[in-house]
Amino acid sequence: MKFHWFLPTNGGDGRHVVSGGHGVSHGAGGRPASVPYLGQIARSAEQLGFEAALTPTGAWCEDAWLSTAMLAPLSERLKFLVAFRPGMTSPTLAAQMAATFQNLSGGRLLLNVVTGGESHEQRAYGDFLDKDERYQRCDEFLEIVTRLWKGEQVTYTGKHLRVEEAQLQQLPDPIPEIYFGGSSPAAGDVAAKHADVYLTWGEPPAAVAKKIAWIRELAEKQGREIRFGIRMHTINRDTSEEAWAEADRLLEGIDDAEIRRVQEGLKKSESVGQQNMLALNNGSKDSLEVYPNLWAGVGLIRGGAGTALVGSHEEVADRVEEYAALGIEEFVLSAYPHLEGAYHFGEGVLPLLERRGLWTNPAPVVATSSVPFGGQRAAS
């Protein structure tokens, strides 16, 4: 399994849930999304054994390309799962940008393709296609981009995109992997054709199993195999009681008026996945444990991923193992705050999974000799 963390460029970070997403204006975190702070998170995630860090896209956050390009020199191994929206720029330029990032970062780019936000947000960027047309354009976009990455000269005329004799002079090495999510039929078709990893938000295991079977069948019809990942938050502590106390603290910090404001906005979402998240929390602070150790409280005021794994380190490791048994190989995680949360999971859960033979630390482990404080190392 692989584990990825999150860079909170969406309004910053803090000790409470930061609202926003899917067309809803964000709240402010107590820690601004500065390069020094995001760099702390990136370095910590790298040291703890996380593979990559997801950086979101949209009007609610800093630009993902620029943010991660500024952070790459602050780390050594960590990859960046850069969310981007096809259609906001030409496929040839996007292919070139990705190749540049990949080559200059030493192969540390992964791409999270987000077909589009809500229609009103897309229109603010000058994109007036409807949802189904955006998926059609995404299909064309990814075909052009992946062919360019292979070194082909591409002349292509589609319904939405057209290029003539396009070719890259510098090819990405290696070709970036494509992460793709979406719960609508149109999303499934595009994922089956182009995705290396299909991402789902943190729904209960039965719903996740159903989604995996759906995408796997579509991919088989395309003669392809796809890996699967899940995006969720984490609240893990030494004991279950401590973890649920932290969940309760987060819930107490969520204002009822803010819940009503955000929920009204999210109900207008065209995203099937977002509607699934709303169905889990029902806009209420009651009955938020929707499956053992799966808590839907984050989704009360945050668009997108709205569930968290809550429990002791052992309980969270058990849930991770349960999702892995369904076919989930990659976990894209986050917490509040993200810096401390990375240590809670990295030092609490990852060692348990390593002992169970389910995870291997991708970071080189350097052995050091301990010296008592104020003492001297013995002569050899």
C-alpha cells in the first residue's frame, strides 16, 4: 500500500475544520498557507514515509502547479499529487508543463485530474460547457496529452479540442501517473480509458466495494487494469477515547449557522460523489459514525472528502486493512492540523501496518547511535 498526505492550500490550516470546496467559499485557518508552513508539512510527510502530497485545485485554494513547484526544492523524495482541471489550458501546454515539472523535480509528479468544479465556478474561469461536455473534453484532452508524453506527433480533431502537428521536445521521465475520481457514468467511462489510479471518497466499505467492481468492469472492457485509492481524513490517538474526544472537539467548533450556509451551497452541487457525502452526514451533528470508526462530521462544512477514520491507532489500522482487502491500494489522507496529524498517523498507524506486512517505508532509514544528553560517545 501507498500513503499520501495533503497540503492545505485551501484557506490554510488550523485546529478546526476549514470550510469550503465545491463552489462554496472557504473559511480561514489559523495557519496561513505560506511556503514555510507548507514546507514543514511536506518535509514531515516525507520523513514519516508518505509517498506524495495532494494539492487541491479550484477557486478556493492557491494554484496547485505554482504551489508545488515552490515546495519541491524544500523536500527530497516526496512526490506531489497535483490536482488540475483539463480545459483550463491547451493540452499541448499542459503536457509540456507536466513534462517540465517531472524532469526538473526528478520524477516527483503525479496528476490528479479533476474534470471540473461546479458549473458556476467553471464559468468564472471562462468555461461554459456543461458537466457531460466537460467529461467529453477531458477524454479528448487525456488522449492528446498521453500521446504527447509518449513522443508522438499528434494531429487531432475532436468535438472540443483540436491540435495540429503537436509534439514535445522534452519527454517526461517517467510518464506521470494519472489519478482520477468521479461517481457519474461519464466519469466511469473516462476513468476506465485513462486512469492509472481511480480515487473514491471515504464511503462505507460496501459502497466502496461496489464502486471498485463498477470501475474494474469498465476497465476490463477497455483491456486495462486500474489501481484504486481512497481519499479521507484521519483522527487517530493512543486510545479510542482520546480520538473520539478530538472528533467531539472538532464538532463543537463547527457553528450551526456555518453548517446551514455550507450545506445549502453543497446541495446545489452537480457532483454525484458530493451528494453521497451529504447523504452520510444529513446536515446534522447527530449519528455521524456511519460505519465503525468512520465519521462523517468533516463533510458538514467541507466540500469534497467529508469523512474521517476515528479511533485508536490499532482501530484505524484495522479499518485501513479492511479497505485494503476490498482492493484499495493507495490512501490519500489529511487531518486538522495537517502537521500534527501527519505525525499522529505516521508514528501511530504506519508502524502497525509495517509490522503486519502491509506497508514498507519508501524513505531510507538511517541508523544513528544514541548518545546520552551531555555525554560522550564511547571510544571504539
